[in-house]
Amino acid sequence: MNPRKLPMNKILLLIATIGFSITHVWADQPVNSNTVKNVEFDGDYYPSTTIGKYGVILLSGSGGGKLDETAKRIADMGYPVLTLAYFYEDTKVGNLPTSLEMIPLEYFDAPKAWLMDRAETRKDGVIILGVSKGAELSLVLASHDQDYKGVIAVSPSSVVWAGISPDSSSSQSPVSSWSIDGKGVPFIPLKSRDALKKAGLYKLHHLFAASIGNADNVEDALIKVENINSPTLLISSSDDFVWSSNEMASFICSKMNAGDKKLCTHTNFKNGSHTMRMGQTFKSGEILEGQIADVTTEIFKFLKETNE
């Protein structure tokens, strides 16, 4: 199959499928989860063996669904995790949308409150961890809500982007990825790919670079990260094939650390990928190597420090 002929939403789904390797294969020494019942959200909960730590809300990227393998890995570190779905690509599950468009920020209030109400978790807030579009979402949520006591954003964006429509082959989504009170959060529209293809620019990072380079509303679309008052870890790659996460992460930290603030830490991996293999199948006690080992070390250190 020629990837140049795939619509953008299918390319993003392919990236999410390959990069995240979202599977439901249980580990050799499984960390048991419970699908949360009788609630107005779709999540799987992985409790930890310790008490008194911040619960972690885990958000997937453009592939939708839940990141169970990543959740098991974090729970194995000793931190309770709620991996949360906020849409499913092309699949109707409950009341969740089938496209990443106008996702209401209000949806995340209930899972946050549910996680804070667990007997084993801290009551004053949660930590949020997102990958790619989930990283963008994590920063947006934390900029609006002080209950997020820590933010981990893997391959983050400094701006809000347009949503991803079910079929973006004919036209890009005309609406934001996120909404508040039914109104779209200001966003960068995505350019038509036809002109880019004619210029020989087929890769996703060409699309995002051209879109932000030609936008006249960048200031409005910037995520208000200066409103985040919690420790924030940004993880990026110099080889990001979707968007310039390294440059955007540096920009985010410069805004967050202005003045006397030192809340933001940015770790860049020169040879990493956009997803940093976050969805690699979990096996308790496994000796990790490469990108996932590097990212896991950074996340563990951040969680430990944020809970002290």
C-alpha cells in the first residue's frame, strides 16, 4: 500500500497502531486491571500495591482507545493508573465519539474525581500523562484545572490543532480538537495536503510545519501553559516524524519557567521517535532497552519526585 495515498486520519491511525502497539496481551506477571463500571467515562483501572500516591490519568493519542500496556508498566512502578478513552477511531463504543473533534474538556472531570476518591490515592489531585495528541490534551487540561498536580507530556505540542475528521482525504476538519462549554478551543487549521503533495511534501511533519507557518492565529492557539502551576515533564525526540516536538517542548518550558518559576523540565532524545515506543508490551521485571527504557526512567523519576 502506498502511504502517500492514505488520508491523514488513516496515516495517524497507522502510526498509533505501529508506534503504540496497543495490545491486550497480558504480561508474564500480570498487573490486574478493572474496567470501571457504572460511570460516565470509559476507563480501565490499574491499582498499585502502595497507598498515598497521586493517581495517574493516562491519555492516548490519535489512535484513540486506551493505553493498557503503558498503564501496566506505570502501575508496576507503584502508582495507580486510570487509562482513559476519550474517543475511538471509526468504532462506536458507548457514547464516545468516533473522531477526534470537539472533545469536551468537561468529560475529564468525572474520571479525575473518581481517581481522587480511591482509598489508595491522594485526595488533593492527580497526575496526567499523555502521548502525542494526548500530550496536547494533557497540557490543555492542566492549563485550565489546578487539580492536575503533575503533567507528563510525551511528544507535546505548544498549540492546539484542528480535529481529525473521520475522512480527511477530501477536506481537513474545520473544528478544534477540544471544546469548553460547547465552544471550540482556538486552534491551528490544517492545510489541504493537495498543494503539499504537488510540491513533493508527503510527510506529516510537512503538514504541521506548513499549517503553523501559514496560520495567522498562532497566538490565540497557543496552549496557556503559563497557567500551569505544577511540575511538568516534557519528553521529545529530535527525529519526531509527526511534528516538531523538540522545538515546541523547548518553547513550552521557556514560558513555564519565566521569572522565578522552575516547574518545567524538558528531556530530548536525539534518536527517539514520536511515540517513543510507549506502548511496548509490558512484562514485569523485564530489562528494558532503547527508547522505552529511557522514557520509563524519566517517568519513574518524575513520579517519585512529584510524590515526595
